[in-house]
Amino acid sequence: MSLSTIFKRILKSEIQSKMGISRTGRPRKLSIDEAINCIFLLVRTGMQWRELRPENASYVTVSNTMHTWLRKGIFESAYMKVLQLYRKHHPVKYYCVDSTFIKNVYGTDCIGRSPVDRGRKASKLSVVTDQNGMIHAFHSAKGNVPDVCLLESTLRSMIGNVDSVELFADKGYDSKRNRMVCAAVGLKDRISRKRCKTGKRQNGKRVVVENVFAWLDKYRRLILRYEVHISTYEAFTMFAAGNILCNRFLHL
């Protein structure tokens, strides 16, 4: 999967508007286009920072540039703009929510013992998607936090307005509080109930969120958590999700 021209253009526009143009000091050797291409190469292939070979700068310059953009909230604002363009032509029909474990390598925050990986430290990524698998909310948590405790915080991180549509979730989200949370934000809960058999129609709609995690795993940097801070991992996830959205729905 290549880097989308539309996503690159939106990301570049956000960088120029938030960073401005410096008229003092030495001219920058690393251009915005080259920095974006290097970040895409890193996220897509999972290569090490020191393996990057920009023409007129070092990998340290690329890393420092990326973290500067991260502190300015550029990745989040770029994804928000991409999602707004997408929603103009693809209104939300229903939402799906689920989470996935991320095995930890170098992370120091937002980690907990995973109950499905022999107690090894991990993080969790909880997302809300629409009927096409496009992500409308990102939320990170410790690996030992159960899904039933993640719904409220995940809905709180929704990008843009929340449409009054159905929300599909598996039995791990079944609780009275979660049903009250859905009602409070105007969602029609379709959370599978424990000790009840789920139908093919409900499972068929909910499976789209599993496809999202498979698409993100194509970006090999996201399979394991190499980033020390969870905010960096979230920025890389938004970068990958924005590129996926543009490649699938926002063609030139």
C-alpha cells in the first residue's frame, strides 16, 4: 500500500499552518515531503530509525521533526480533516467497537499484564469504526483493563459528532453501565448479552472491526509497541489509519 497523495497533501497543509515558515536561522535540510516519506517508510515496513537514509539529513533529524509534529497535534488534526471529507460522502449507518492487544517491547507507560499472553506486559488499543471499517475513535489503555471498562472512555475520544445510530459490540462489553452510557450519548446499543446466542446478522455487522485490526497490522511498526510513549504509537496509528482511509475512499 503506497502513501496516498491526498493524505500527504492534507498532512503537509496541517504542518504548514501549525508550524509556520521560519525566516530566521539556517535553512532546513530536511523538507516536509521527505520527512513524511520517511515516516511512512518507518511505519509501513517496521524498520529501525537508524536505517532511514534521508538525502540531506540524519535519522535523528527525522525523529526530532516527527516528535515536534506530535507535540503540535498535527497527526490528530490531519486525521480529523480526512475523516470530515470522508463523512460528507459516506454517512455513518452504524458503529462497531472492539479492542486489540499490543505486545510491549520498549514502552514505559500505559502497560499492564496481558491475561491472554502469560502475563506479559502489553497495551490495548480500543477503536470505534463505522460500517466501512473507518476509525472514528482511538483510545489506549493498559493490557489488564477489561473491555467492559473501556467503552465510556473510547466513546469520549470520538472524533467529530456522534451520530444517533446503532452500536454493535461483543459480550465483553455487556453491562448496565455501558447500556446507560450508550443511551446518554444517543446511541442504540446492540451489545451482545451474556448467556444469549448472537445472530448471524449481528456478527456479520460486527466483524468489520476485526478487518480494521488486520489492515493496521499491514503497517508492521504497529504490530509490536517499540515506542517508549503511547502517544507516539497513537500518532503512528492515526498516520496509518488516515492513509488507509484515503487509499480506499478518497481517490484523486
